[in-house]
Amino acid sequence: MSFSNNKDLARIAKDRNIQKYVYNKFEDIAPIASGAFGTVNRAYSKDLEKHVALKCLHNTNSNNFYKIFMNELQNYNAVNHHKNIIKFYGVSIDYSTERCYLVLQYAKDNDLRTFLRNNFKNLDWETKIKMAQDITNGLCYMHEANIVHRDLHSKNVLVHEEKLLITDLGLSQPLESNSNSMAGGMFAYSDPEYIRNPIMYKRSKASDIYSLGVLFWELSSGIPPFDNLKSLEILEMVKSGLREAPINGTPEDYIKIYSNAWKDNSKQRPTIEDIRGSLKNIQLENIYNNSNENNENNHYVQIEVYANNQLNKFKPMKSYDRDSMSMMSIESNNQISLGTSISLSNLGITVLGNHGESSTLSLNSSDQEYLNNELKKYGYNVFENLEEIGENVHNATIMNGETKVTLKSIVVNSMELFVNELKKHLKVKPHGNIMKFYGISQKDLNSRNYILVLECSNGETLRNYLKSNFEKLKWSDKLKLAQQIAKAIKHFHSSDIIHGDMNSENILIHNDTIKISNFGISKLVIEPSIDLLNSLGLIEYSDPMLLEAKGKFNRTKASDIYSVGILLWEISSGIIPYDSLESRLQNEKNPKEIKEIIDNAKEAKDESKAKEAKNKIKEKEEFDLISYIIKGNREIPIQGTSQNYVKIYQDCWNQNPDQRPDIEKVIQDLEHVEIIFESIENFKKYRKCKECQQANTGLKWCNSCNSKRFQEEFHKWTSDDKEIDVFIQQIQLMTNNYEEVIEWIPFDRLKNVVYFAKGGFSTIYKALWLDGYIDSWNYKEKNWKRKSQRKYVCLKSLYNSTNKNKFLQEIKTQLKFRGKGVIAIYGITKDPIKNEYMMVMQYARYGTLRKMLNNNFEKLSWIQKTRILYYISNGLANIHEAGLMHCDIHPGNIVNESLTSPYITDFGLCIPVSENDPKKIFGIIPYMAPETLNRGGYTQASDIYTFGMIMLEVFTSYPPYYNIPHDETLVMDICQGLKPEIKCEIPQFLKEIMEKCWNFDPSNRPIAKELETQLKLYTDDHNSEINKQIDKVNEANDSNKNFIQYDPNKMHPKQYNK
């Protein structure tokens, strides 16, 4: 739509007597600025005999941009007679490009942000107050006209001849407007209530007041708010209540003005008239000065903590790139109290009381910078529903009960050690067998008690788990526990982190999964009267070198290996190591001393003496145990334990650290034990091979015999590419069952090859495979027995299959998961005409998940929908447990063999967790996590976010954001926290799982294994409570006449078409 022919523009110009200027009369046109919606040029107007600014939109053919342009034109015209609002002269049209321009006053001294950067040192406080009054007067004139600016920030305020002028009214709206558009707004200046709920919250005059408060702070500092931070980081900080703190030398009256203006609760903010009056009566004599600041350039991140517990609804956030944090409390009478503050210039180390008394535990600047950039800090008031689950340990909820956490209280005596341990937490990337660390908190700011905020576990310690369940555990279960512990330690060691305190009380069982906690922090939970025993951790698991060297030996990775050895023995026995006094003292010569202590304890009537006697017993036992271990004594292997397993833990607990294996060797050896156990299980399950009489490795499959058969046939085929030949041959030699087989498939054995679909990186064809896939060896016919002869298969041709490494890696990755929720791959072929190599894969007759939902949604019950999602989560859990991320899951990359049999496919972007590269971002926007869109890269948590979107689609039939363009605006909105519309009622138990997957904070999303476990509970129809919820939802949806199944023909033209 061109502006030159637009009737609305002509009508408005005529009705409002808006001047039109001939575009060709402008001279010396040159660009001077570009914003979110438009470009501004400077030009000389012959008619006005002065320089003017010409503003046009980036996209004049967009209805949305056209609406903004018309808004701006009308708003300028409505407030065109105030000295602190940019003057509007009229409009002009460049007929050669059909672009329309606003003709505006030219401000020669640039925008306020640039002006402050260049001139701040020359500004006195009288000038700054005058500048604040200019902005206030302009905004007051707008509010009197019932116009809300909605995008007030230092780039939308211009400086011209010592006056400040408000500009850029494109997003401004009449107060009665119902618009709650997501567009526009710099996060640092945006109303936090709008950020938290951009869909429902309508920006008002109070939103402008908030922006004005931030602008006033910027005038006082000369620095943009939250400078040098990413947009998403700023958004999260504002959303959670974080504000900049006062600058030394600022009048206290001025601080009070902007602090009231940026209050979190919009109803508590003053009006523009109130602010104008306060500025007139400001006293410049009382100057704010925080003596703890080292220089005037130090500035703070400030948290408003309300007496009415408003922070309960805030999301805990990181503190970014700041030297310190100041806590500003709002008293019940709304007066600001600056008396009690905690300066985090050293990570919350310098504690100031009302009288300025301090207790300082200093850190170096690198520690300070590292932790200020990385560490999340929670106000204690955000925690609700505290439940004591152990000594100094509580479970709690945050964010109005949406997120459960575990709080562990510790006493910190060495800040340096504490910071080092926090660094370990922050350094560890997410892992399925390690408890997530969220951040820290303090209940009493004047104490050395800190609270670690950790992932909440719904299970028990490994020690208690073994005690309660040992008799039920099979050896395969025990081995799984051992392997998970080893993999977690490998994750630590690969990051050069030593756990330092591995024991069965620091390992939790969460949804049948090992979760390691307390890596290193526990040794800080000590009182000032520290002694050797307290510093060791649990003696039973401590490296003998630590016990013998008495503080002269530092923990190493080998110390963790020793602890792993003890844990492996404990898993094999179900017994606490060295649990009986007899076993501890069996090599000691004379137990008389112990007997005397016990007798004294029995006879003691005084409670303190009895306690002292018991402590002596305990101390004696501990020193005897140390002596026992130092001499090389260990627990005795349990009868019935595999000798290979025994050798692993005995190697781990070797007295000499240099002779212990590394964690890679432990994992390899445990896998070998698994093979032995599998061989025993295979013998029971798959019976003996008819030929070699050894246990089959799979159903009707013997690796030893079949690998020889494959090798004998290598000379009968070739792909005409040596690398591909070797790739296929190596896989065939290692195959343990038919599901792991791939083969070279001659193209002439594929008939009726037709185009089927096109994806982002490949083309899919459908073909009839005459031979079918290998199933087993036919002993009678002496050839391969095959299944699914003359069945359809899919051929996947990459756009650039000449990139062999990528092509073969995708095959190798996908092959790992055949039979595990992932589409089967049968082999490789080559189209001789197109000279393209192709993967030959299973054909899913129902097509993509999106296609299946289009055709069958109304047939699906809630149980069937849940089964679909359970099988997808099963495939995703298998991928994640292998240390991979899919990175491109969406309903076009999931295919259905039947209504409830989905398979994950397309592993072209699948990568190991360790290879995350934020610069390489691909995907379909609605299914991409906000942190990925914000260049945070992919993680397994990003896959979980995507799974949440797939849940929505399966439950409602509607793709996320089906009715809006999938463009940069949607990217911005998702990064601001936008969530898709839920079109129908969903059973609460399923809705909760879905919304947890959408959590804006990746660390608060469930892992894939948890999803699989939870969804499995709801895959049958025998649960009466579930059936009640389903019946209630079905009744509500049946009565909702507005809900109809998604129609793909009505999707937005700029939506991705799956």
C-alpha cells in the first residue's frame, strides 16, 4: 500500500490543515539516525529556510508500520505547540519511491544519550534539574492531552539550544486506546508490569512515569541504565525488580523523586503533576553519599524490597556487570530507608548496619567481576511454603508456588573458599545426574549465614534408597546407579572440577535418577572451631592421603576416584562402609580404652559429662577408623559380585593415588561389566547361537558369527566411495542386533521413486524397496532373512551430500537410537543420475506429526494425545542421555507410523552438549527457546522448551503463533517472555507439565527423563482422578462454540508451513 494514494493520509492532512511540502525542494539530504521503525534524514528546506528532519518508515508497505506512521502524524499534530516537544511542520511525499515523510524540527545537539556521553562532566546539578524539568513539562503536556508516549527513553529525547525535546511519538496512543501491542520499548525503561504480562497489561500514564524515573537516574549518572548488558538480561533484571542504585553526589530529594517514579506497583507511582511540583521544590543541599563507594564511577544494582512481600511474584535474577548491589527497602509508610544496605562489591561481603558498622571479608577484583556477572541472587522473601527436610535444609517454592527449590543453609567463615566453591557451581554446565544450582540468598543480611538455592529433589539420599530398596534391586539396577555416578564425575572432571566430598548422603535419587549435590560446599559448613576431622568430610569416603598427610595433601581428581570406589562397594552391598565397630577395630590390639569410656558414659549422671563421654567414643571411633584405612584396610567384597566389578572398585580405592584409574577408564570398565551382565541376561533372554553355542547378542542375532558373514560379503558391493564403504563395514562388524545394521542398497532395488517433501536442509523421496531390511541369518537357506519386502521407504537427499562427514555423522547419530523413539535407518544408496548419496529410512504412513494432527485430531482422546507425547519424550530422553541435543525438534521433524506411534527424525543439526556454538543458530522461530533466539546457543533445556510447544500443538491442534508472522518482531516478543495462546481447556496435570517446559529460565525446566516418567503415568485410562479431570475438560471444550480445530488453510502467510 503506497502512502501517496492513501485516502486516510489525504483526509487527515486536509481535516487538520497539515502542511504538505514538495519533496524535490529539500536540499542536502543526508541520513542522521535510524531507529526501530524509521530512518531520519537531515535536509535543508527552502520553504522554511532552515534545516529540518525528515522521518520515514523502514517498510512503507506494511500495515503495521503504516499504522505507526499515522499514529505519529496525528500525535505530533495534537501536541504541536509546546516548547519541549519536537515541532511538527507537515508531511512530504517522494513520488519516485512512494515514501511519505514527516517533516520535523531539526535538533542540532543530538539525542540525550549522546549529549550526556559527550558533555556530562560539564553539567552541574542546576542544569540537570533544568533538563529533568524540560522532559517533565513536555510529558505533562502530552498527558494533559490524554496521550501516553509508551516509548520514552534517552534516544527519544533530543537536545536543541539548551532545551530538551520529546520526540518519536509513533508508539504513542490516546489513553482510551485498547492497544497493548508488544512492539517498541527499550527494556531498561519499560514498565515491569508490562514486561511481565505484555499481552494483558495496557500501558498507561504510569508507564511513562516509570520511564521518566529511569531517565532521571540517567541524568544523574550520565550512563545508560544497565549499560553494556544484553537486551534479554536487562529484561530479566527489570522484570524481577532490579533497579540502578543512587550515584554519589545526587541530591536526596532527587533520588526520592525517581525512586517513587520507578516503583514496581504502577498504582504507587506519582502523577506527572506531582513530579513537576517536586522538581520545583527540590533542595540541592542534602547530598547522597555512600561512603562504601570507592569512586564516583562505582554504581550499583538496586533491588526494591517491599514490606508487603511483592517480591514473591518476582523471578530471581542474575546481577550483571556491577561492582556492587544495594538493597533499598520501602517502609510501610512508603518512605525510602537507606540505613541498612548490603554492598555486594565483593559478592555481598561488606555488611553495613544502621550505624555504619561493617564486617568485611575481601575478595580480589577478578572474583568480584566473575560472580557479579554470573551469580543469581534471591531475596529471601521470594521463598514460600518452607518445609524442613533435614538439618539446615528446607524445601520451598518461589514464583507463587510455580517452582520448587531446596534451600541449604551454610555458615561461611572463609569468603575466599566460599567464592571458589560457588565458581565450581557456576562452571558446571547442566547435566542430568547433577543437581542444578540456581544461586544464593540470605535471610539475615548482617550474618555470615548463606543459603544455597538448589534444584528440588523429590526422592531420598542414595544411602536411604539402598536401605529401603536393596532387596528389590537387580544387578542391572545397581550397575545403572554406578554408571550414573561415574558419568557425573566425568562431567565434573572434564570441567577441571574436583567434587571433594562424594558420599552416599550427597547423592539423591530423583525420579529414579542419580543427582549429585554438595560438590565441595559441604566442607564449608563448619563452625570457627575447625578441626581435622570436620575438614575431611565423611572419613569412610576420604582419600587415605588426606587422612595421613594431616592437611598437607590437597584433594585431586584421584581423591574423587577413591570415593567412587567406596560408593561402588556400597551399591554392591547396600551397607554403609565400615558400619560396625568390630570391623573398624578388628586390627586394633586393645579395646580396653573403649570399654572404659563406654562404662563412664553409662555411669555419668551429669548430662554434659555424658555428652562429653559420647563425644570421646565418637572421636575414638573416628581416629581408629582413620588408622584402619591408612593401613590399607578396606571392606570385603560381597559374595555374588562380579569379579570385574570388584576389580573396578578395588582399583579405585588403591592406597596410591597414582595407581588409581581416571574416570574415563572407570566408565569403560563399567561398560564392560554391563556387557558381561548383558551376556548373562542375553543367554537367558536370547538363548545360544546355533552355530558357535555362545550367547546371542540380540534376538536371533550373534555378533561373532554375523560379523564374519558381513565381512565375507564386503567384496560383493561398493558405494564407489572408499570412505562410505569403510563407514558401512565398520558398523556391520560392530552390530549386536538387527536394529543396528545398515547396508549398501543399490539404487536399482528401489522402484517408483517420487518426490515427497522438502525440508530446511534436505529433500525427501518415497520409494518401493524390493528387498526389505535384514532381520536375522537363515541357517537353512544360508542367507539373510529379510522383512518388509516391497515396502515403501523414504530417501533423504541432503542439499549438499558431498559434505560426507556431515552426511555420515547424521547417519551414525540416528542409528544409535533405532528402536528408541527415533525413525529407523536402513542404509545408504546413490542416485546415479543426480549423483547424490541418500539415506534410506523407515516410511511413516501417517506422515509428519503436523499432517497427522490436521487429518486426525478429532479422533484423538486425551490418553492417546498423552501417549504420543510420552513416546516423543522417550526418544528425546534417549538422545539427551547420550549427551546430545537435537536442536531442531518441531512437528515437521516428527513422523507417525500410526496415530500414537511417533518417531523423531532429522538429526542434521544434532550435536553433543559440549559443541554448543551461539553463532550457529538455525530453527523454526516459534519452537526456539528465548535464550537461543538471544544468541545464548542451544542446550538440552532448549529442546525441552521446544517439546513444550509440541505439547501445545498436540493438545489443541494449533501451532504456536499460528496467526502472526514468523519474523523479527516475533523473535523480540519471545525474548520478552511472550507465550502462545492456549485455544482450549487442557487437563491441569498436563497443562502444568507443558508450562514448566515453557519456563523462561532454562534451569527451571524439567529434564527429558522427568518428562518421560511423568507422562508415562498418564498413558492409561485406569486412573479415576485423571478421568475426572479429562471429563471436566471435555465438557468445557464441548460447550465452547468458539473452539474449532486448526485449519492450515487459514494460517498466516508468513507462518512456517510444516
